[in-house]
Amino acid sequence: MKKILITGASGFIGGFLVKEALDRGYETWAGVRSTSSRANLKDERIHFIDLKYSDRKALTAQLVDFVREHGAWDYVIHNAGLTKTLNKENFFRINAGNTANLIEALAASGCKPEKFLLMSSLSSYGRGDEKTFRPISPDDPQLPDTAYGKSKLEAENYLRQQPYFPYVILRPTGVYGPGERDYFVEIKSVQSGFDFTAGLTPQRITFIYVKDLATVAFLALENEAIRNRHYFVADGDVYTDESFARMIQEILQKKHVLRARVPMGLVHIACLCSEWVGRLLKKSMTLNTDKYIILKQRNWICDVTPLQKELGFVPAYPLRRGLEESIEWYKKEGWL
């Protein structure tokens, strides 16, 4: 039985990666902090480990002990990361610094995996062409314009330059599914009868259902020919912010929804105010200056041809099916 480490296992994406690994028969180790919830990690087959990411020396010693007792992991999915923070330096400390520490500790401890998969983000590329709306290509220069995107690019660059083991980098677009909270805000808003979209020009957006993302991760790990490669991950369809909201409305069977487009100037003020309130409350807010840049970007279309051709990926969940399953989950869990 092959062994796999999945970091960030307590998070939204991490829980689905763990489930996919278990379904495929892996001895599955979930990297989870002692303070993190294990609500989505109830399966008795899961092994837990609290890795000391921030201290490279301590992490190396921890992995030396692990290898002595259990042997090395065959695969590592490094999914742990930060998406919201009051202090943008934390993005670089956690998303980039902890990635570098994990890579070096794996190598120094004799725990080199057969393949290391980094869960990155489409944000590592920055703004797409907003005149022709051509898909962002893997060959385009990476020019991230958010602190989050820059930290993800720094992690990617470290992984690409390390000499220890083969790697795969996945850059998913908007990930949605049961338990996800950001898109849930829009679902909740539509259910309440309101749909406020940012910007006067429609935003072109793309999606990947969380279960399909988990499938892609294992397609990339288990295909021995896929080494030192990177992929955008999306279901291949393109929507506008308005068509997305209307699909939610149809699924919810909500007859009347008040729609309004909010000028980006007002969105910017709202994000600044939200960030200011967050600082007062010492709480990371969904609306912040990084989020404003993301909302301002009109083109989130990416080229998934390599994903389809090299990995043979065909999504099991087009957007409507994924939203239907997600909304059913939100209702069942009392979120809606």
C-alpha cells in the first residue's frame, strides 16, 4: 500500500483530497495542526501528523523520526496555505516559506517522495487579457498582482528549482463545493433576493468542482510520465458573473432577484473599509484589498488543453451539477 501525505487536510480542499486518497486505497496521512478542526476527517483509517512547518530544523528532526518508524511517503500533496490574512507578510511566510521548509526537510530527512504536488493558484499569473479575453496560457509570463498570488509564485519557483524529487504544480481556478465559504456568500445572497456584482463590465469566470480537483491531483501523481509539469485546472467552460448568479437562482427556484452592478470605485471603498474593520477586530475579512484586485480582474479564463490531453481529464461535474450538489449539501447542513 502506497503512503501519501496531504498537508492542509483540515481545510475545504484538503478534506476532499483525503477522501480521494482513502477511496484509492492509500495509507493516508493528514497534515493537521493540533488546533485545527477534524470535523471533516472522521474516517478511522486516517493517520494524523502535526508538522512543524515554520522551523526547518525541528521539521527535519520530526521527519527523521517519522521515516525511522514508518518509512517515507510515496507522494506528498502540499495543500496547506493561507488565503486570507491581516498582515500580507504572512502570505510569504506561510505559502512560500513553509513550502521551502517542507521541501528541504523532506530531502534532508531521507523522506524524498516519488512525486511532490503543490496546490498553487491561477492567481500566480495575475491579470488576463481584458481586451480579447483570450485564455491565460501556461506560457504567459507570471505577473501576479496580489500578495497571495506573489506568495504562490514564490513557492512555485522554489519547487521548480529544487533538485531532490519530481514535482507537479496545479493552478486551480475558482474552486467550489460542499463546505466552501466564499461562493456560499453569493448563494446566500441570491437566496435572500439580491445579486450585487462588482464592475460594470461582466467578469468572465471559470470553475472547478472540488471533487474534480481531487481527481486531477491523483491523475497527475499516478501517471509516471507526468514529471515536472504544471497545469491550470478548470472544467473547461466559461461563464459570466451574471450567468453564474442566474444558474444559482434557477437551482434555488428563486423567482425574483434584484440585480445591480456596483462600480469598481465603490467596491474599492467597501474593501478598504472592510479591511479597516478587520484590523480593529483583529480578524481576516473576506473583502480586503487583495480581494479587490481579484474582483477587478475581468478575465479568469485559462487554457486547460494540456490538462485534457496529458492527463485525459474530463470533468465529472459541469457547473450546474456541482452547484446542485453543493446547494443540496448547504441545505442539509443548515447553512441555507
